[in-house]
Amino acid sequence: MQWGLRVALHLLDPVSCLLYSCLWMIGQNMKKPAVFIDRDGTINEQMGYINHVSRFVILPGVVEALMLLNENGFHVVIVTNQSGVARGYFPLGLVHEVHDFLDASLRKDHVTLDGIFFCPHHPNGSVPEFTKRCNCRKPRTGLIDQACRSLEIDLQNSYAIGDRCDDIEFARRAGVKGILVKTGYGLGEIKYLLPHSTAKPVYIAEDLLHAVQWIINVEKAAENR
Ligand SMILES: [Mg+2]
Ligand SMILES: [Zn+2]
């Protein structure tokens, strides 16, 4: 019998069918929802361009928020635009240095980040290597595509949190629920930009911790329904 035919017959065998569907279901169950979190103004204090690690100051409640996500089965993924690289304000290495610092300080507090994805590009930059119209600068969704290639993400039940309307537009384009926080640029965005924005958040939170607590309450309520 030809090899291809033998495989086809084998696939039709009811026991194999059952086995394959079980494996498929296990694969689906291994997928976890993610919370895609903006960096500047959401995780750390908004201080213009973070061009030195000393300007990176983690906001109150952030450690607790990320710990809650760790404990409640969410992937914790940071997604950030760092156009300062394309503009020549700081080198690519500085972004890695800041992220190593963030990762190390969270680890000390027993918090795990599942991924940090950033866009170093800008269409009007001054560093040729990073000057382009890319698909990873938020509100475009390339950073979520990158995350989905390295993590098993249940996108349908995922969220994005940020301090700018562009973070909510990013959520809308990716098909995840967007939450706006009042830290960073939040208050001004809510007052002046949100009324004219087509993408609306599912919730407006005081800060990252309140956003995460809201998500967990919503998910628990859904489970008990
Ligand atoms: Mg921000
Ligand atoms: Zn990019």
C-alpha cells in the first residue's frame, strides 16, 4: 500500500480520530489569554523619552498588578513604541538595558514577564536602519503578531492596557479588549482625545492595579455564570 494512502486510512480509524481530537483539545487548552501592557505611563512614570535607566521609575501598584496576572493564568506581555531609537535619541542597547533592569527588579519580587516586545522604528527617523513605516508601531498590531509567534495566546480572551487612545485603537485592531489608565498621559487623553476616538475602552481605570483587578473580577463573574 502506498505510504500516503496508509496514513489517510490510519487517520480515518476511530481510535486515531479520538486521539487526534484529544491532542487538539489539549493544544487549545494550553493557550492562555494575554494582557498586553503598554510601558511608559502605564508600567513606569511618564518622563518623556526614557533615554537612561535612571529615568525608569516603576509606578505604585505595578508589582502587585503583575503578580495578580501571574497567579490568575494570564500571559504578561509588554508592548511598547520606542521611536527614540529611530530618532537617534538613544541606542538600541539602551532599550535592552532598561528591559533587563525591569525584568530583574520584577524577578526580585517574584513576578514573571512572559515577553517584552518593542518597536524601535519611526517613519521620520534619523537613523536609516530604523527609519521606516513598519507594521509594529502601535496602533498597528505587529507586536501582537510577534507575541503570538512566541507564546500560545488565546487572543479572543485577551486584553490591552495603556495610557493613550492609540493603545485602545491598537486593542481594537487586534480584536482584544482595551482598558485605558489615568496614569501617564491618561487624564489628558480621556479629556481631549477619547471623545473623538472611534475606539472606546471597555473600562477606564485609575491605574494598572485597578485595571487588573477589574479584569480578574470580570473573568470570575463570567466563570460563575
Ligand atoms: Mg504609554
Ligand atoms: Zn516598528
